[in-house]
Amino acid sequence: MVLEDRPGFISLHIEGKGAKQLFKNEAGGHRWQIVSPTDKRGRMHTSTVTVAVLEENKFNFTIKDGDIEYLLTKGSGPGGMNRNKVESCVVAVYKPTGLSVRIDARDQHKNKAIATRILTERIIEQEQEKANRVRSNNRKDQVGRGMRADKRRTYRSKDDSVIDHVMGKSWTLKLWMRGKW
């Protein structure tokens, strides 16, 4: 299924039995060399395609009960003696990272609920960004810079050949196109 298609970029979602095995060796640069039928001199035209094979980004994150610590403090600001005597301000701290949220209103129970919700949203956002960075780095490692030296495979229509530079094997282009590799 095509997820995204724009000039110079296409994103596909492929699933099924054996899909991972089939595409595991496709990551990298693929160089296509053809002689245009309209070219009278028989000059070779070269195009480069970079391929990244990534697994679906399944984000699954849960916060354990003991990971959030609640600190109660007295409020500050206008509000009279109640603000100065009653510990209604809630500071929620996520222990693994030290991320904290402070909610300072008059009702302690509402403050705790609001602090928990906001802290959870921030933690999940932080974890999603971390997962996206890992995925982006994985993609960059697979694609390389798109330079000639980064090539995985070369397809030459003029010589009817396909050369896999990583495995050191070669096939005829016709056999390759039929899946006989």
C-alpha cells in the first residue's frame, strides 16, 4: 500500500508472510543505468535511488505506578491565609527522568489530577520523540548519502546485468525482473 507519494519520494507499507525476509537486503543505494531510446549517441544515463527498510513504528509506553512521586507544598501568590497554611500545591515528579510539573491552585485533589495528566502527556511526548530519533538515525544509516560509493546494487539495461555490490553476485536483468535471484 502506498502511504506517501510525492516527487522524489515514495513510502510503502508492505506486510505479509516473508515480507521482512524479502526486503532485508534492499537498504542502500540502487544505481540504474540506461541508454535512452531517443539518444542517438548511445550515452548512458544514471539515476540513483536510495532505499530504507524500516519496521513499523509501534509506540508502546506505560508509566508504572511508583514512577511518579507527588510532593505537596503550600501555595504562593494571592489567596489569603488559606494559601499560606494549607498544602494545596502539587508537584508531580517522574522519577526516571526528573521531569516535573507544578500545579498551584486551591484544590489539592484537582491539582493532583491535572498534574498527573500534564506530566503523562509530557512523558509520552518525550518518549515518542526519542523513538522517532532512533528511527530517523536508522533510516539515515541505511540510506547513506546517496553517493556512488554508497551503492547496494547496479542495474544496467545496456549490458542486461544486475550487480549486487554487497554480496558480490550478478544476474541478468531479465532474470532479476522475473524474481529469479
